[in-house]
Amino acid sequence: MDDLHSKLSCKLEAFGQQHLLDHWSNLSEGEKQEFASEIESIDFQSIRTLSNEADQRVDWGGLARRAKPPQAIRLQEQSASLSSARQRGSDAIRQGQVAMILVAGGQGTRLGFASPKGMFRIGPVSNRTLFAMHVDSLRGAMKKFEVDIPLLIMTSPATDAETRKYFANHDYLGMDRELVWIFQQGTMPAIDAQDGRVLLESQGHIAMSPDGHGGIVRALKVNGLLDECKRRGIEQFFYAQVDNPLVTACDPALVGYHLESQSQMTTQVVQKRFAKEKVGNVVSIDGRTQIIEYSDLPNDIAEQKNSDGSLALWAGNIAVHVIDRRFLETASQDTSRLPFHRALKTVPFVNRTGETIRPAEPNAIKFERFVFDLLPQAEKAIVVEGDASEVFAPVKNADGALTDTPFHARTAISDRFKRWLVAAGAEISASCLVEINPLWAWDSEDVKSKVKSPVNIQSDTYFA
């Protein structure tokens, strides 16, 4: 083991990280081997580069002043093209060319929920989990288009084991287990914001954090999933995040617009409710589609209005994309093209004396990649507006917050289904909640075919 210590010490000393071995003598033989493997897996040259760049800031203000609204297929323009797009997307789904990616690396911490967020119960009547809502939507698509659709679920180290156990214990929520591919995103060490030293989580473990949803590019490649999808004839990925229960799995209209435009990456957006809404701002800068986070958008730019009083930068990112497989394959061959973003966070760590320090203020830099940074790399990227009441009800904050709470999401889910039922001729009490399982009716057209006689709903109802 002395030889192992010497080998590791030489490696770490070259990068100024030899403090990681401060507690080597306190570890068991097995712990030393495990810790050595952890150290060997880290690219310390990249960490040094990122650390040296940590004080370099993108001039978001300057970029924002060059930003224009994105070229987008707006809602009011879709009446003439929607039928064609939906047919094109439906054909691709029916031919087995589309798979679904669900990003599920987040925990429900902000919800006061200790498990993976996908296990949070959100069904307004059924009390189904977020995972179940998405899987049922996908199963509804498979039923409608008579095709098997793989579901690729990206987890994080914090959610992977529980997610796998949840799906196994719940019979994969009715899906064929061979179609559910659970894989884990990568991690990056957290570094001290002052001196760039890698932090220790414990005496024999480095403080690691998920590498962001942009880590999906590398994770798909290293897990062999891009090759498997190519083998199966999958050409497009429908991408969504688990915290939005209004997502229609593999939405054929969005897939169709993507294909008709020969887009490499298509982004669904909604009109922002207010200038500084906490969503990414989808813009065009120098002819390329790009996203500026709400926190990076100067107030005066965010507040700019058109002559009719609407926001100039109106397009809010809801993290729903359609991505061409070949485009992802190209991106996966050089993941350095997807930049790391730096976030100042509060990270507990073990100090030189072996004491665990729990800082009261942010002390560390975490590195994350964002999938939307693929947009400016695309030769063709399009933006398609969705009706927020039909496509976006994120579950982010605990009840009592002003927006994006479970209460707001449950209400939005019920209201969408009420609209579908009323359009089909039903009468519904304003006070009751309504929920439709996609296996009963996948979309509003299916509801119309189901409701053949007058329906009067006066109490909470679940159509399943």
C-alpha cells in the first residue's frame, strides 16, 4: 500500500491536490483501494483548467444586448401547419423512430420530500407519482401508435438506487422492463472557491456532484445507449424532465415540426408570465439559438416591451426538446464542446484535521453542463411555442410558494382534462377535480371519441 500511496501522491502533487491523502493512514486496506480508484478516475488536468477559469465570467449583459427574440413557430401560426406536423410526427413514432428521455436526477428537497422527485405523488385524483404520470403517457402513446417506445431514464448518484428499486418494486409501472433503460449521469468534484482544491466529503471520499443535465451526452455514449438506439432504428429523442407532469410523451406535433424543419435540436417554449420568471430565456444571438438563464438576464433587457406591450424576449424554456440522434452522436465525440457552468454552492467538507465543516455560506464551486448548450452548436435548431396551460406545470416548490407548487400542478392537470371533457360535451362542476389516465384517452381527440352521451361530473373523478 506504501507503493500505492507514493503513486497517488506523485499524481496529486503535480496538480496541487496532495491534501486528498491527508487521512490515508486512517483508512482500511479496502477503503484505500476504493479511494485510489476514485482518485484515478478524475481528470485533474481538466479540474485545474476549470479552476483557473473560475473567475472568468461570461459577459451575459453584453450578450443579452445583442439578443433578439428567437425565430419561432408561434401558436397563432400553427393552425395551418399543425395537422401536417402531427401526421409527420405520428408516422415517425409509429415506425419506431422515436425514444423518450426522462431526466430524473433531482431530489425533492425543495418540496420537503426525501426521495427522488419522480416518486412524488402529484395525480390530483389518482395520487399517481410523477414517474407514473410520465410512464402512463408513454404507454398511452405506445397504445395509440401500436409500437414499443424505449424509455431512457437518467438518474444521479443521489437518485439512482431508489429509482431502480421503485421501478422494480412497481413492476416497471406496467412497461416491459426491457424497454426501461435506467442509466446514471456523471459526476464532477466540488472545489474550494478560494484556492481550487478538491474537497473531501469524508476521509476516504471526494465531494462529488452530478455533472448537470448536459451530462446526458457523455452518459448516453459511455452506457452504450446511442449505439443501442442506432441498432434499433431510433432516429430522434424526445427529451423531458420528470418534474413537469403536463408533458405529452413523444408529442407527435413537436416531433413533426422538428422533422419537417430538418432540425437537429428543437425546443418547446411558452410565453413567459412575467419578465423575470425563473425560466431560461430562449433567444437568437448572431443568428444562433441560445438560452440565457433568468439570473443572467439584466433587468432592463428582461423588461423590454414590444409596441403592443408584450415582452420582447418572450420565450421561456421548459426543458422539452426533440434531438436528432446523429447530432448527439457527433456531440458525444467531443464533449468538451459542451461547456461547464460554475455554480457557487454550500458544500460540507472534511478539513486537514479530519473535522467535518458545514459552512453557513457558499464555499465551493460545482461544475455542471446544460443540455441546452447544444442549441448554438446545431446547424438548424427551431423553436416551437406551446400553450403553457397544456404543456407546463412544473413541480419545484413546496405548497405555500407563489409558483410551481404541487397545488398549482394538480390544478393545472385537472383544468387541462376539464377543458378536454367540456370540448367533448361534458358538464363539470367548478369545484371538483378531474383526471384522465392516458390509457383511457391519450389526447383531446380520444376524449371526444369516448364521450358519446351527455356527461355530468359533480365530484372528483378519475377516468382510467
